[in-house]
Amino acid sequence: MTDLVPIDRVFHALADPNRRAILERLGTAPLSATLLAEPLGVTVAAVVQHLQILEAGGLIRTEKVGRVRTCRLHPAGLSAAEQWFRDRRSEWEQRFDRLGELLAADEDA
Amino acid sequence: MTDLVPIDRVFHALADPNRRAILERLGTAPLSATLLAEPLGVTVAAVVQHLQILEAGGLIRTEKVGRVRTCRLHPAGLSAAEQWFRDRRSEWEQRFDRLGELLAADEDA
């Protein structure tokens, strides 16, 4: 899963407050770039740039029908990032468990 | 928790493969910048820059003892990012559930 979406691009996409705000709004419904731009107080051109970065990170999909480009959430990027966290946490917890066992064994000796 | 660590900085710190490699190595033991630089094939100065970005993201802590700066994992950044994912997922799942209920009610009508 992680290989399908470059994880650098997922985290880069998430590192901007306007891009996170776009994701949160797309959680309610698919929307056009124009509608996404309004509450952010930025130009449609700026939103289009953000959308390209979100799409490269596998976080949204866009589809152009006639003259309107509609954006919707896409789960791949979110899943890749969550998987990275799960892997790290389970690796680190295993190590801390082993460290705990070693310390306990040392106390018993 | 999220307010304590600026989430922009957490995701920015995670968006670089060398910085993620540093985090993964620090999962095994606290290490100096010099030891961290070796397997990455980058200069110590480059690692020090990465460490500053990781520290700003609440992902590591560094401590200088004599002439050696030792780095260790710090849980705040990781927790802030995981919390962001949990919040989004629970929000989105609730919406999808409500959507499912609305569709089911519509079918019953």
C-alpha cells in the first residue's frame, strides 16, 4: 500500500493548513475548486495548486465534467500514512517490551 | 495535544526520507548526530539541519552533554499526527454512517 502512494508526497500534502482544510471540507461532500476556494479566502488558482499536491499524495481524486472539476476524498494517501504510523508504533512498542524484559531479567539475576 | 505541537511542522518533518530514516534508527537507541550521519551518506551538518526540523515537529529531543549532542525519540509529534488521523477518520466514518442511515430510511419509505 505504502509503495503505491509515495509517502513523502502524502506528508508534504498534509503539511499545509489550507490543504488540510480542503480535505476536511471534502469529508462532507465532493466539491468544485471554486466552492473550495470561497471560505479559504484564496484564489481558485491557488486552490488548484493545492489540489494537484493533494492528488499527487493520493488524498483526493479530481474529475472534470464539462467545465467543472469536481474533487472528492480518496482513501489511498490517508491509508498509506496511517500504515506508516502503525508500523513504527508496533516496531517501537516491541523494542520497548524487549527492553522491559531485559531490565526485569536483570533485576531477577 | 495537537495544539502543543504545530501539526504543520510534524507533517513537514515526516515528508523527507532521511528524516524518517533518522526516526527509525532512533527507535533502536539514542544516537549522536555523527552516528546518525554515517549510514545516510550525508554530512553531519545536513543531519543537524534535519534534527532541528524533527525537534521543531516534536518528534525528537536533543541534549548536549560535553561536546556530544545526543538525540532520542519524543512521543509528542507522533501522537499529534496520529490524533489528527483518528479525528478525521472518526468524523468521516460518522458521516458515511449517517449517509448509510439516510439511504436505508429512503429505501424503507
